[in-house]
Amino acid sequence: MFQFMTSTRIVFGEGALQESLSLLNQFGYCVLLVTGRDDERSKPLETYFKQQNMRYQRVAILGEPLIATVEELAVMGRKFRPDMIIGIGGGSVIDVAKSLAAMIPNQGCVYDYVDVVGRNVPLQVKPLPMIAIPTTAGTGAEVSKSAVLQSAQEQVKVNLSSLELFPDLAIIDPTLSYGMDPIISGYCGLDALTHLIEAYVCGEPNPLTDMICEEGIRRVSGALFTACLDDHLLSRSDMAFAAMLGGMARTNAKLGAAHGLASALSGRLKAPHGLITARLSPYVMRENINVALEVGRNDVLSRYRKVATLLTGDDIADIEQGIDWVVDAIEKLNLPTLSEFGLCNTLFEIVADDALRSHAIKGNPLPLTQLRLINILQQVCHCHRDTDELYIE
């Protein structure tokens, strides 16, 4: 038995934003608009609001989605009393928008509703209608039930999660990602790939997420480099589709140690979440494969072999070729190392302990000890740009 859940309505394709503007009216005429630093991509929305005499207020998210930011904006939002929340931007923007949709009508503070460092109580009141419009192809937040927030005090990322948090409308227009910086595109794309790989090899897969993950991995394999390095239009569309599939997969299956460690590191490093997961991914793959070999988990090994065939397009690819593909991708996309953001100055024991308490790591196909997580961090610390070799002690 399994369940499958996602956003209520998805509109996908080039020009989807312009074609979907009239759908907004069903939710009301007062909008709290959440954007990133660059408001250029939100101009069609603001033009439409003015044409329709809709009342709106725009707020910009300039960095990570902090709990403190959500608290501050929720106070403002309760005074503004919007009919709907629209988030247009990357994963941080959409996560803040989803959090505001939840917090504006509910009493209490964010810590009442988040996991790990909070009380994790259910939402008492249905969230406001929420429309998610991604401008990057990475997190898949537009089709997930969670908002990932950062607690600056505890230096950890946490989840505000509820079945009520699926966006009412997801508008996925690949043209919004045209012209993105290639390095940002690269780590966003590899974050999407990590969602797909971890959901595929996790301890609780199901036939529908398997199908989704296989298609998503195949699309990333064919589109990642031409999308990021050449800004190829069809490849941008494939990456947007793969990111959406990744969001569906992580919602309906599980994640793993890459996201568990990323959750613990995101509050300590001034590095984007997508870059952290991208850099961790091949080392987590290696550690999981090593453990699977040690304990004879052929089912896990079989799934990693399938990942290798999907990434390489070679039906007889060796399991190692899947890891090699991800390492080569990191090198070709010239992604910064985590050492450049201070990884090697963190206390690996504390990071590993925090990762073991994270929600994400519960889906890892095999239990990883603190020592194994520390080994992963040490390998990432010894990775240098231009070589990107897997470091094995």
C-alpha cells in the first residue's frame, strides 16, 4: 500500500505564467507577493495586479529562509490580511511563502510547528491559498508539503510540514530560468538530482516514485550540461520538469544522508543548500554502497546500479560509473568546494550528531553511524576543485 500527494493543480510549460494569470482571481483580490532580490521575473504578476485593480504588497527574501524572517513577515501579513500568498523565486522564496501561508492565519510562533528544534504540533487553521512559481530548477518546493527553514540560533535547518502546505497552484514556466548563472543552475540541478537519487534508493520507495525518479534522473542526465552551460531552451524545460519530479519524489518517498548532513551544515556554512547537497551527494553514494557491500544488501546495490545506467545511458554500466558521473558533473560545472565556505573548520562530531537527529536521514537505505558520517565529511573536506577526486582514507 502507498499514497501519493502533490500540489492541487500544476500548470507546466513555456509561457505558463502569462497563460495562468487569470487563475489567480479564484483566490481573491489581495495578494502578499514574495520574491527574491531580483524582481524582474515578477513584473508580469505586478502588471496583472494593477490591471485587475488587485491590492498587493511585495516582500523580498534576500538570503536563506530564516525562522526570524517568517516571524517578522507574519506579523506584517496579519495586518495586511491577504487573500492569497504568491511565491515567485527559488526554493528559499517559495519556502518562506508557504510558511507565511501557514503562519498568518495560525496563532503562536514558528517554533510551535517545526520539527527538530520546535514542538512540531499540527496547524490548527487551514493555511491561506498559496501559489508557487519557481524560477530555478532545484528544490521542487512547488509540489511539496514542507517548507525548509533555518534556525539561526540552533544553526540547523528544520521542516514546517503539513498536508495542508501543498500549494494550491504550481505554475512552472521554464522561461523564468533562462539566463540563470551557470554555477547557480548547476548546483540547483544537482540538488534536484540528489532528491531523485535519494528517493530512488531510500528505505521506503514505492512503484510510482520509482517511475518518477527514473524519468527525472534520465532527464537530468540529458539536460544538465546544456541547460547550465549553454542556456539551451529545451534543456531548461527538461530540468524544470526533473526538479518538479524530484519534489514529488521526496514528498512521497524519503530522502537520505546527503540531505541529513545538509540540514546540519546549512546553519553553519554560508553556502547555498543546493551546493551543499551537490557536494555531499557522491560521497554519500560511496558510503551507502560500501555499507551495502559489507552487509550484503543486494537490493540497495541493484538500485545504485540502475542509477548508473540512467545517468550514463549505458545498460551495462558499472555501479561506480554512477558516482563518477556525479563527480564529473561537479567538475564540469565548476562548483565551489565546501572548504571555501569553512567546512573544514566545523566540528564534524557535532554535525554528524545533528544529522542523525534530522528527519531526512531517516530515509537513508542503510543506517550510517556517526563515524561513517564523519568519514563523509572528511572526504568532502579533502576534495579540491579541478580534481574532485573521491578521497578514501
